[in-house]
Amino acid sequence: MASEISSSSLLARAGDLIDLAKKAGADQADAVIVRSRSRSVSVRLGKVENTQSSESDDFSLRVFVGQRVASVSANPGFDLKALAERAVAMAKVSPEDPFAAQADAKDLAHEFPDLELFDPTEIPTDALTEEALACEAAALAVQGVTNSSGAGASAGAGGLVLVTSHGFSGSYMASRFGRSVSVIAGEGTKMERDYEFDSRLYAADLESSAEIGRRAGERVVKRLHPRQVPTASNVTVVFEPRLARGFVGHIASAINGASVARKTSFLRDKMGQQVLKSGLHVTDDPVIVRGSSSRPFDGEGVRGERLVMIEDGVLNHWFLSTSTGRELGLPTNGRGVRGGNSVTPASTNLALEPGDISPEDLIRSIGTGFYVTELIGHGVNMITGEYSRGATGFWIENGEIAYPVSEVTIASNLKDMFMRITPASDIDRKFGTAAPTIAIEGMTLAGR
């Protein structure tokens, strides 16, 4: 990864594939190459457990014959003509899809902003090993940490090459560097486990391995000797930012156009209505410079723009690709993502915008409640909104973190939870989904 990987030869190859598909009888076609380069090292207790290195260029061709569509995939070295003919033959015998189509030519991106997504920094395997070992050593040095589940360091890049039959040709690469560690505190049946990590587009932006390890150690030690608390209703639950990001993911799922079209979202009939507490805003922006999930164009060649998905609690937009938009009678908003041979809508740099109160003052204002640091299980029904998950964390008394808590379940309905969110001010936008600490009133807590 010494320099940004040239895509010129792949663009030419994709263009040839489009020409052959049209000669074979396709009305329209697009060719995609998904690029991936990665190298990683994992260690445990001071010894290297695994090193991995991989490179791939995965080709996909999608062809349209009338309203019939088919897709085929191949690895480098395939016969272009045979692949194109096979795709067209498959399309001709496929059932018609009234919504399948390429993006309109007027929606295609023609200028690609420099979003600074690629860092050419080369990190040797030995250096990755040193960083992973340093991360683990810093965690093990925290008093009370008794064992390690392992640490890792990685460097890589991924990107997209896209050529369409109606005039689009473009490519981009984004780098990724990461560090992580997981450690254990306590002994026997009283062990606790926790972790810490960092992931950035640019190597120089990574937090130090010593800092990541120290935080992991401190987190797990704080979890020792947890108590159970009695069952209670109308509890205010506070989600730390790490978990709040996952909660915002539920919002994203509920406003995904594909879920709306399938009628698998409990917000499917709520466009233009209030779905979050007044004053809350959810934004999605694919063109943030050095944004974790930024891109100059989507999986169909459409350039997206910043959208306020939910403004002052009111739902403004679904995430839409071309086909999903057609199904819902709406234009794409540049959120198409290639997944295998399909295009589905998804968020980019998604954020629940912060409030004005610090997390410390938010906790003080609660008085008594539950501060969650880990969620267990997948008890979320996106059709009905029912929410029930196992949780561990800390009890809040007199506005302060009092003692660790485990073996409880928190429950409510997402419809109600969305209307009771209070965000703090501590948002960190380094991840593709960003959220501050959030408090949600009126939840049920099942304990002893």
C-alpha cells in the first residue's frame, strides 16, 4: 500500500465488459470491481497468534434486457466475452422486475471531490506486531487485569471501480488502520471482560496503543464485583456513546427504504410525521472530508449530498437507491451500496446530532438510573419496534455512577424510546455512525 492503487487498467477492463455485454444483447449494463487489500496481526499474552495478508479484485457484471436483469461475478483472469454472454443469457430467462434500472443519467456524478480517503502510509508487519503487543501490554499493566483475550493491529484499503453503459466511469480507494484489545479481570466465576479499539482512515490519527490498552484495562476493572438490582419500571437508561451508536443504527434501519418497501419497518407510514423527540436531528453526509464512510459517488454512480434525515424530530427522507426509490415512487438520494450482485440503500456518515448538556450533567440530572456499557442478544423487532436486551453497566445514585450492575434486561418499544431521547454534547464523529451519550426515560428494567 505504498501508493494509491492504480485503477486505470480496471476501468478499461470494466469498459470492455460493458461493450461486450451490449454486443451480446444487453440494453444496459454496469460493471463493478470491489477492491480489497488488508494485513493484520493478532497477539495474545505477548506472543503472535496469527498474521494475515490478502488482496482481491472481485468483478461483477449486471445486465438489463428490457425489464429483465441478471448479475454474474468472477475473479480476475476470466474471459470477458464468455462472462458477458452468460449474463445476457441469464437475463433473457429471468422474470421481469418492474423496479430494476440503472440510475438516471442526470443523477450521475461527473466531478469527484477530493475527500482525502486514502493514506498511502506503509506499515510493515513487524510494526503492526509491535503495536498489537504494546496495546496488550498497556492493558495488562492496569492493576486488577488478570488475563488477555488478545490484541490486534491492522492496515488495509478498500474501494470501488464502476463503469456503466450510460456514461459513468469512476473509482476510489479508502484506507483503514485499526488497533484493538480485549482483556479479563477477576478469577473463576467472577471474571469480567471488556475491550477497547480505534479505527481511522489515516494512520497518524490513530490513538496510541498505550492509550487504547490503558482504557481497556480500566474499563474491565471497573466492572468487577457487579450487583443485581430489583425489577423496576419507569427507569431512565443512559447509553454510553459506544452503545448509542448502535441505537442510532436502529433508527437507520427503520428509515431504510428497502425495509419500508418490504413493510418490515415500524416507521413505514411515518414520512412527514414526528418520529423522534422534538429538537432532535439525524443527519447523513457522504461527502465529509476524511469521513469514515465518505465516498465521492454511491454504488450506482450517483453523488449523494448531506441530508437531514430527521429534522426537529420529523422524518424527512428514506435511504434510497434507484430501484428502491422507484418502488416507493421517489428518486434516489445517492445511498445505493453494492452488496454482491445487488444494490441496496444504506447510510453513510450518519449522526444523531448532540445536545447542549455534558454527559456528567445529564447523569446528575437523572438522579437514579442505569448507565449501560454492554448489551447482550438481538431482541429488537423492527416490524413492531419491540425492544428487549440483556445489559450490564453501572447503577446511578444521587446523580453519580455508584456500582457495577449485571444480569439485567432492559425493555421498551422503539416508538416510545425514540420520543424520549435526551442527547448529551460528547459526540465523536470518527466512526461511520456517530452519537453522543443518550438518556432514554421510561424503560422497564428486569432484575432480581
